[in-house]
Amino acid sequence: MRIEFNQGLQSAETTQTSTQRAMAASAQAAGQSGSLGEDQAQLSGAHTQVQALAAQAAQLPEVRQEKVQALRQAIEAGRYHVSPENVAGALLAHVVAGSAA
């Protein structure tokens, strides 16, 4: 197998040249559309949706008391049975999801 050492340099030079051309074109377009020192910002309306969702989440209780009470009663009555396979599967899924993030 033959390794070409100059091939990587040529592609880097090509990338640099195309980047320089893109920057020059961008600068030229900016010069045509307005003055160079002027900044512009365009905001979307997504922030209002995020604020609304955050307000809804803030109104939810941190602990679902109905579910806690139902589980407590099932445990006390001896009706709550834990499947070792389900616990192991959930643990593995949690570990895998944590390592992927």
C-alpha cells in the first residue's frame, strides 16, 4: 500500500482557498447590503413557547402523590412484586443511556 504524503496538503490548501473565497464573497455581500460595522439580530418567537412550557412545568408537582400512595398501599398489602428481570433491564438501559450521552 502506498501512502501519498502530499495529498493531505493539497486538500488542506484547497479547503483554505475555498474558505478564503467564501469569506471574500460574504464581505462583498455585506458591503453591498449595508455598512460594515452594523450588527443585526433576528429573533424568533420560540422563546415565548419555551416560557409557556416552563410555566406549565413549574405548576406540576415534583412528586405524584397519587402514584406514591398507590404503591405504598400495594407494598403494605403484599401485592407489589418486583421482577428481577425488569429491574436488571431497567438498570442496564439506564447505564447504556448514560454512557451514550
